[in-house]
Amino acid sequence: MNDGTVLLPWLVIRQDDNGNRYRVGRYATKAEAQKIADSLDDRGHQQLYWIEKLSPSGSGR
């Protein structure tokens, strides 16, 4: 059974003003994840958005 890490290996991460980090979503391609992160970042909020790729073991980078 597949746990989804192979199919959706790209994460969009958000960090708020207090340094708390949250996973926004998981995506199949780097381009798709980057597009989402960029669109969220363009909203002008003070949060930071970036992408990370899950390793085969399921952890970030």
C-alpha cells in the first residue's frame, strides 16, 4: 500500500510571525508546489511560504 509520499512528495510550508510552521499542502510536482507558494506569498501577508521535498522515508528534505 502506498502512503502517498511518492505521489505527493512536495510540501508547501508556512511560517507565521511567531515562528510556528505549518504544512499548507502536498503536491505532485515542484512546479505545482512553487505556484501555490508564490500565489500565497503574493497576498502580502507577513507569513513566509516555501517548498520542501519529502525524502523517501517521509521526512522533509
